Amino acid sequence: MSPETSYAKLGDLSPSRRLGQFTWVALMCLLAWDFSGLDNTVMHWIAEGGSFSLSNNWWLKEILHTRAKQLAIVVYFGLLAMVWWPVGPFRQLARLQRTEIMVGITLSLVTISTLKRFSLTSCPWELQDFGGAATYISHWNWGLGDGGSGHCFPGGHVSSALGFTALALPWLGSGLTAQRKIGRRILLGVLAMGVVLGLTQTLRGAHYPSHTLWTGFICWAVAFANHLWFGWLAHLRLKRIRSSL
């Protein structure tokens, strides 16, 4: 492995413990939002005259939706190339860590896409309150149709940003303080983009705030589990190398 960046020692649980604590705090906050019932309140506040006037806003639809999604695809393939040809700070990462990033991102995106495929929850702009045919049913009522087209939960578009949370994990899980600082900056950048894309879809009437929040948590949970798995593989490989000496 690169001398600059490494997985924390197997006996040093502090990085993983901190990440695990963050995961639980995030989940509790998310559940609190869900049970507050504020999703509908927010959407009715945004809608003007019973409809979403910004649904076809050029900046929101063309730039922050279509173009942002296209940019995410470019970034994805750029990161994929750096598994074999790293540049800049990625040279500090071992190939196993760069592989971890791509596997984590891919698993996050596939998980969100799969959940959407089976979800019967419709988008806010399909509700009867806003001129559609659907009735509001919580996404907790899995398998219960609302009369709309469904497939709206969790947020697919916002995963174009939040699906990249795995990018921060090799640094956040490092045993080196300087590397964890880099990881925090990367994570804040990803979350900031997630807020922008999530707010875009909420203003357009395409997603409730909870859709964005759940997308972020699911992507984080998948990336974190993936990070723990690759950390175990790294220590297993190191153990084998030492035993062969």
C-alpha cells in the first residue's frame, strides 16, 4: 500500500467507530424528519395555486437536472479510469482503495435504482392536491399503491451526487489525521452537491425532502459497509504477505 494513505490498523477502531456513530446520528435525524410529517407541509408551501410553477424552469430542468446528470456520468468514468491511471491525490491511494471507491459508488447507484424500480411511491406533482391522480401514501407503506405511476422513491437524480459518498471513505477511514481532513472536505463537497440537486427536484415538485434524505443515507450506508469490507480484505492481504515472509 502507499505509505501516504492506508486503512486504519485492524485493532484501531476509532475511525470506523466515528463513522459508525455518524451513521446512527444521521439515521435518528432522518427518522425524526419522517415521523414529523413535514414532507407534505413543505410541498404545499412550495406549490403556488396548487401547482409547481418551477417544474419546467430552464435552470432547474436543463442545467441542474439534465446537465448535472451528464456531468455525473463523466465523473464516474473519470474515476473508473483512475483505478489504473491515478492522477493528483489519487496517487496517494493504493489500487485496492481506488477499487473500493468505484465499487462503493456503483453499489450505491445500483441500490437506489433497484429500490426505485420496486417502489410504488409516486412523485409529489402526481398528487391530487397538485392536479394529479395519486393520493399521498407514506413510503413506509411498501407495496401499497397510491394511484400514481410510482417509482419515485428514493431520489434517483440526487444520487448523481450522493452516490459519490464512497469517494470520501478511503480518506475518512484512514489512520492518518491529514487524510481524514481530506476525506471530510470531499464528503462536504458531495453533500453540498446533493443538497443542490435535491433542492432542485423538490422545488420542481419531483421529490419530497425525505426522498433526498433517504437517498443520502442509503448511499452512505452502502459505501460504509463497502469500506469495512475492503478494509478487511486489505488486512487479510497484509496478513498473508507477512506470513509468507
